[in-house]
Amino acid sequence: MPFPTLSPELPADLPRLRITDVEVHVLLAPDYDESFTSSAQDSVVVVIHTDGGVSGLGETDANPWIVKSCITAQGTHTMGLCLRDMLIGADPFRIGDLWKKMYLGTAMNGRRGMVVHAMGAIDMALWDLCGKALDLPVHALLGGAVRDRITPYASLQPAGHRFEEYRDALVASALQAKERGFRAIKSEVTMNGPYAHGGMSESWDRHTEVVAAVRKAVGPDMTLMVDVQYMWPDAASCLSVVRDWAEFDLFFLETPVWSDNLHDIARLAAEAPMKIAFGEWLATRWEFEELMDRGGVQVAQPDVGRVGGLGEAKIVCDMAAERGRIIVPHCWKTGISVSATAHLAFAVPHCAFIEYLPPQLCVERLRRELAAEDLVLAPDGTIPLPTKPGFGFEVDWAAVERYRVA
Ligand SMILES: [Mg+2]
């Protein structure tokens, strides 16, 4: 076979289990607003059942109806098989073999994009299932935790449609995060470009004003990252602004130009006065290989579901380590994905931060209500090692029923 895959580190005396069913639930917040940038207004939850009564759950950050089709659509030939059918009857502990089987069996439909994002939810559910079957937290199956604490960063949430409202909301949100004990924050600063907040169209100078206001509010000791959501048309226009941002001491600048524009990404990685971060949309190790080797980014941001699952995310982390790059995973979903991301981070020494907000601080109801994670934000701004089996989250099935639309 042309590529390696990752399987859990397993004890010798495994229980004998076979997969009996794969459920796919499409969830949608009833008050979702298509004009919002937040993908946490929907979710797709995959549940894998076995004949031993143990089941596992996974999730991915992609259109839930399309993911459901990717998993359940009928197969018609050897390069276009049905993902669900390939799993029924299989041994759930052989995750790496199953990943390869699914990847090869959907090559004409997938290889990148949606099918890989859907495989990410399946892979996540298999790791959860294995952990539960063996009564072990998933980080133990990933070779063992390499540290006893990880550091989360708070994603600040903007508001309003006018410049002053937007700036003041981010400053208020930054101060709240500081008060909660966070050591790191990431501010969206997107008042222009394809994903401009609330249809805003502000000058580059005003973006500089927002970054300055947030830095001033939190002081010099807070780690500050900025996400501009693909705002600049090219590297030259980005550099004309961010060359002056050195004084704000940013840990990284996220997605300053279009994700496919590797030439401009490489220029920014070489010339900008801060680290450049990309990767939230990418699927598979091969897209990250291009991002790191041609794009030269200093920070890789795999999303555990979208990249193809926990195994694929870990492979990306190992590739980043070989290249001396930092990992800061993307995660903007429910407690299922948040938990999977945290378990990965405990097994990856060069994972600097994870994206994390306590559920009660999130505006998204699916994040607040669907699954409670086994993660605690300690007063010192870190998260101690979770110990429950699998990914350790508790799903509220009444919430699944409440928001299920397909
Ligand atoms: Mg982002």
C-alpha cells in the first residue's frame, strides 16, 4: 500500500467486536442564520454500534446533509463504494486498516474534500469506541499523554455592524477571557473581504485600530492571535498593513489570504513580522504537506474532523514536528470535536494551544447543549488531563432529538 495509517496502541487481550450499525444524525439550530460565519449552527453526529453493546461517537465540521450522503450513498463500483457498507461487520479496533479501506474504496468520489471530512467523523467515532471498549481515554491509545496540562485559547466573538460596536465587543470579550483566567486569546478582525462580519467594509487602518485596542486592553502578558478570515486579495496588500503590526506582538496571523494561494502564503510566511497560520479547511496529510512545504507556514491548524479524523490529524502533527512547525488545531463545533481535539493535544508536544471556550460562554446552542466534555478550565488558564474512557464526553440524547432534522 502506498501510505501508512495510524491505529491505536492496543493490549493483547482484545475483546472480539464487530460493527453492526452506523447512524448519521443531521442537527440544525432552529434559529440558524445563513448570513453568520459560524459553522457551529449545525452538526452531524455519527454513531457506530457494535455487537458487544459498545458504541462510539464522532462529528465533523461540514454540511451535515452532504456528510450523511457521503456516508450512506449506495456504492456502484470498486472506486466508489458505500462508506457505511464498508464498515458493517468490520473489527472496530483496526482503525488504520479501515481508514485505508474507506479511502481506497471512495477514491473516485473523494480523496479530498467532503468524503474525507465524512471519514473524519467515522474515524473519530472509532477512536471513541475503542477507548470505551478498553476503558481507556483516547490519549492513552495515541501513545500516551506527553504532558498533564494543555493551554486553551479563547476565540473572541464580535458583535454589531458599526466599527465602534465591533471594536468594543472584541475588547469586552478579551477582558472577559482574561478575567476567566485565559492566558491566550484569538481575535477575529474581519471587517472586509469575503467573510466580512455583518457585511461591513472598513479600511485597513481600522483593522489596525481594532488589533491595537485589543492588545492595549489585555496588556503585554496575554498571548494574542488574530484571524482575518482570508481578508486580503494578495500578499502585497497584506504586508502593506501587517508590517506595522510587529508592535502588537501577535503569536500568529490566521488565514490572511486565500487558502489555495500557496505562492502568496509562502511570501507572507517569509516576510510578515509574525507567524502565519493556515489549515482549518484542509483534508488529508497531502494537503498539509503542500501547505508546509510550498506554503512554508509556521503554524499548521488541522481540524480533527475535516482533515480525515484523529489518525490523520496525528499524522499531520508528526509531519509538522519533522519540519519544526507548531500545531494549533482548529475546532469550532460541539463538545464531541472539542474533546477529540483535546485528546490529540495531550499526545502532541508541539501543540501550543487548542481552541476552546467553556460551553456556557458560547453563543451556539448546539455547543452548549449537545455534549458536555470531560475538560475543566483551571484557574491558571490550563486544562488538566481528562481521564474518562474514549473522548470522555457525555451526550445529551434529548438535545440530539431536539435538533435532529434528518
Ligand atoms: Mg479561522
